[in-house]
Amino acid sequence: MRLYRTGKASQLLGISKPTLLRKIKAGEIKAYKVGREYRIPESEIKRLLEGKTLDKVVVYARVSSRDQKEDLERQVEYLKNYCSSKGYQVAKILIDISSGLNENRGGLKQLFKLVESGEVGKVVITYRDRLTRFGFKYLEQYFNSHGVEIEVIFDDEDKTPEKELVEDLLAIVTSFAGKLYGMRSHKKKRLVEAVKNALRDD
């Protein structure tokens, strides 16, 4: 009987090591204790890969405003296709139409509940800033502490520091202008456009 170490087993199953250990301790995955470590039999790996899903995958998509509805639909479609190509079974699709600075997003609140209740093992997003504009590392650590992995499809490293700064500045202006004038008001739109134009001139 072939036995796999937890590192290799988590790779084969497409989940994080903390998630695997949590499920072993909860009795959801059969494993043998060898010294201080666990070993997972090959038969158990095969059982889990045969469709008895180990983790529920949630996809999360966000855009800042209602006039980006088409972008939101494309984002969701891309996430679904990506998960399908990876063999992930999507349990839930969560969306928000709101600033990445807004902490009271309905979809994000739902995601936190799923993470805290152990109902999700992996969250898939396109870019880090879809989940939050600032403090992504803290959020990632918190999710990991609950055995949940955040999988980011596209790397933000291709963005220059200048581009990231511009995007962050626009997000802040959009958020505050929305609070001052209302998210759909003409004053807010004019202010955001004025800032965009000023940044282009620079």
C-alpha cells in the first residue's frame, strides 16, 4: 500500500496543507499517524479525486460601479471556465458591485461567513484587488488560519508601481466622492473624471 506525505497529498488534491490537516483531524480524510506526521493512503487519494469533493470552491468577482456590469459578467465567466479547466467544483459564485475599500459588501460578508463556518476550502479571484484594495496579506493570513486558500489567477507583478498608485488613488477618490454625493450622482462622476484627466496630464 502506497502512502503519501501530507505535502505531496495536498498537491495531488489541489488544496493547501492546512486544509488537508484540518480535514484529517476532523475525520473527513483517512490517514495514518507515523511518528509526528500523517500519511495518506493512495486509495484515499483516489477516492477523493473520483468526485467525492474534498473542498468547496467559491469564486468571488467584483466591479466598482453598475456601469461595469458587462465587465462583471466577463469576470464571472472567466472564473467559471478557469475552475472548470482545473477540475474545481464551484459551490458558490459571490459578486459585489462596490468599491474595494468598502468593508460592508454583501458578497464579501457572505464569503467571511463561509470561511468561518468551514464551508469553503478555496476562494478563486482574478486579481488581489478584486477582494480588497488594501490589506490583502492580512486577509490571506486570516483565511489561511481557517484552512482556506486564496487562489489568484493573475499576478499583479506586471503592474508598475505608478499604475498601482494611480488605481489606488482613483479607488479612494471614487469611494469618498460616492459618500459625499451618492454613487450614481453626476457630481461624483464629474469629480472622478476630473481626477482621471489630471492624472493623465501628469
